[in-house]
Amino acid sequence: MQDDTSNSPAKINTEVPHSARIWNYWLGGTDNYAVDRAAGDQYVAVYPQIKELARAGRYFLARAIRFLTAEAGVRQFLDIGTGLPTVDNTHEVAQRIAPETRVVYVDNDPLVLAHARALLTGTAQGATTYIDADLHHPEKIIERARPSLDFSQPIGLMLMGVMGHIIDNTEAHSIVARLVDALPSGSHLTLYDSTDDDPTFNKAQSGYDDTGAVPYVLRAAEFVTGYFDGLEPVEPGIVPLGQWRPEIEPFERKNDPTLCGVARKP
């Protein structure tokens, strides 16, 4: 495990809820604080399905990595917006199939950094690296990832439930396009993001945004599918989380207001 700490991370703020810690709480983890649990409970009171959606996101991550590693032959991953480690993290799933796989995690949260150092350790054959960087600066992410990844070979770019933190619509699409542009042919974009077509979900998210936490923007389905423009979606295309190559019936057939997909760069 290596990490890039050239920029000292900010201190952990336990006074304001944080999305990574709330997500950890919904998944049954313990790496959270009272303020996160209160915000998480408030969200669940309005939209109880959020806990199932959180689990569905983890299941999709594992299924996508298994596809990319076992079927598409990807041996490098750039996972941006890592969040707090849980079970079956990107390197664990990929390196079980191909121990030589190299994974670069990217986040800019000090608690995530602390846990990454302790838990995100890879195989001897492969490598697992952590970069402290901000999604708003894709060129800097690519620059810092170059020492660890071979940009002449396919890379799996993972953006799992993070794009809503980019508030400006134009900037959100631009960031994904700039990241994909830096990748070689044969690379894949794996992304999921929640949509705004469920009024109750919108109400819960609005209440969360009012807590003072970093807001998260729910967007139209057409906007989310736009992240994949110019790429070649693999079957079954851009679909709700539970419908992408489901392995557990009937749970993974639910039509959660979240779209996901894996798409190849020509």
C-alpha cells in the first residue's frame, strides 16, 4: 500500500454529517459519528429504501469488477471517490481473480485516508495505492495516478455514486469526459448515480442537504446516461442498479431510482 499525502488532509470534522460516513452507517459499519447517524436516520425516516440502495451499489461494484477482470481482461483500476472501506473493495474483488491487478484509490477525506492506509492493502503481485485528490481536478488525478498505472494499457475507471457532489451540471459532464479522454482505447467507465424521478427520494435528499453537509444533486435519467456518450455500453446497457447482470433474485431486480452501466472506450 502506498499513499500520496503531498497535500496534508484537513482535520476530521465531527460536527457536520459526511456522506461517506453516513453511507458507512447505512451499510452497517461503525466508522461514523453521532452527527452522521442522526442525518442517516432522518434520511431513512423519509426514504427507507436508501439502505437497500446503498447495498445495491456495493453489489453492482462487485459484479462490474468481476466482469471487467474476468471477462474484459482489465488489470488496472482507477477508483475515484473511494469512500470508507467495507467488504469486497475494488482491489479485493479484482485481485481474487487476477492477483497482479493494480488499483489506485482516490478520495480527499481525512477519515478515508486513515482507513485506506490501514485496510486497503493489496497482493504481493499487484499494487494498491491511495491518492489524496479532489474530483474537481481530474487532470491532477491523472497526473498523480501515472506512476502507479500504465496509461498505454486499458484501465477501469470507477465513479460510484459520487458525481452528484459536483453541483454544476456542465462541470459534472466535463469531469467525466476529461477523465475518459486520458484513458487508452479498451478502457471502461463504470458509473452509477441516482436520479430525480422519485419525489420521496428528492424530499429526503433535500432534507439531507439542509444539514450543512456537502450537497448531493439528483439529476434526470437522461443526464446520467449522458456520462456514457461516445462509449460502448456493455450488455444490458444503462439500467437501474439491480438490473445490471443480477446474481441475487429477486432483490437485484428492483427499479431503484439509480442508473448504472459499464461502457468501453473504442
